[in-house]
Amino acid sequence: MMEFGVGSILDGKVTGITKFGAFVALPGGRSGLVHISEIAYTYVNEVSDHLKEGQEVRVKVIGIDQSNRINLSIKQVTPPPQRQQRPAGGGRSHQGGGGPRPTGFVRPAPKEPTDFEDRLKQFMQSSDSKLSELRYIEKKGGNRRGGGRR
């Protein structure tokens, strides 16, 4: 029987798919579980969208518990996707129409944020922008149209 420890990278075959992950047959007759959170760097709604029974996969052993159950990761074997870098010199990708932008305008991020920190940062920026816009309108006397404070 083959022994392997945490950090080992192995080739296996998907033997079963559940709503919480996929079971993978490993060398030496052992098997382990790839939890749904360890399948891909993107959000995984359905395991079957990413993996199929019988599929060959490369996995990394990320844990072995007291019951000798093996926890595996597919995403830790693949490099994370590169973040999009903006072109140097502020070059714009579209043609023409490059007039000045109104102040206080925050352009939405081009890619969907994948982790919680990015989503929170984007929400806070959006929220701050909206609040400062509202304060600006109030300061200018935006209550003239009625419905405002008297």
C-alpha cells in the first residue's frame, strides 16, 4: 500500500460526485474527497459543471484527519488566474469619445470579483461614491423639488 502525506500531488480518477464535492480514487486503493470549495478558483454552484465521473484529475493532499480520511484540492495544483492589468500610460481600449469624466464617477470593475475581500472593497467604493453624490446634491439645495426637509 502506497503512503503519501499532506502536500503530495497525485493523479486520480473521479469516482463519485455529490453536492458537496467529488470522491477521487488514488493510487494504492485509497480514495479522498475534493470539497466543492477546492475544485476551482471561481464560484462552484454545481460540482457536475466542473467534474465528471471517470475524469482523470491531478490533486494535492491538503489534509488527513483522525479517521484517515484524505482531503484533496484540485485548485491548489493549478496556478491562480492572473488579475487583469491595466495598460500603462492610461491608454483606453475603445476608440474616440475621450472627453472629461464628471467628478465623483466611479467606473464599475470590469471583472466580477471572486473573493469576499474584493466584493467588499467594490461595495464600499460604490457606497462611498453614492453617499458623496447625495451629500453634494443636498448641499446644493436639492430639496427645492419638494419632499425635502423644511
